[in-house]
Amino acid sequence: MRGLNKVIIIGQVGRDPEMRFTTNGRSVTTFPVATSRIWIASNGDRREETEWFNVVAWGGLAEVCKQRLRKGMYVYVEGRLQTRGWEDAEGRRHYRTELVANQMIFLGEGRAPIQTFGEEEETSAEEETSEEFPFG
């Protein structure tokens, strides 16, 4: 039996995407997405909770994100969770869990979907090592 690592979120982009390049020239774009849920507590109070996701897009999808996404836009993101680890200059170990995107639908600012984008091929784990992508 195989496991399944699939995540789907719809949320609001928290800041303009940042694009960088790995040492071998592959583009990678990162940006945060906030999702919120609202519920009524047992005492009748309305509650709201926001969860932030660190989204990472590679290759052509990274370039489209950098060109088209802006802070405040709504986006559908589909991908998988990945946790990276690295050591800082002081020797402390850090970890970061990210949503590695393979498909997105840009929803604009409350309007109908703008366009759907996705990765055509799966990236290899070698291309996504912490050595190639050391920033947090």
C-alpha cells in the first residue's frame, strides 16, 4: 500500500511572491497563503482562526506565480507537504514545513477564476534539497 501526501487549500496571498534561483539555475518562488475558518463556540461566540501555509513553486509554475500573483489575491493551491531542515551560521538546526505546489488556480480578488496553472512533470527530490534551497 502506498501513502498519500496531497494538500488542497484556498486562501489569500500574504505578500508578493519572491523568486530565486538554485545553483543550477532552476527558478523557485515562495509566498505565504492564509486560510481562515469561522465557527460558533459552545457559548455562542463567533470564533475565527487563521492558518498560514508557506507555498513553494518550482520551474514554470514558479515563474507564472511571480508574474501573476500579488498580495491580497485569492488562490487555489494543490500540492504536497514537505519539511526541510537546515543549520544556521551558529549551528542551530531549523525546520520548515512547506506546501510544494503542483497546480494553482488564480482566483483574483473575489472574482471568477483567472487561469489554471500546473507542473507538467514531477520534480526530483535531488532538485529540492536544502543545499539548493537554503533560505528560510
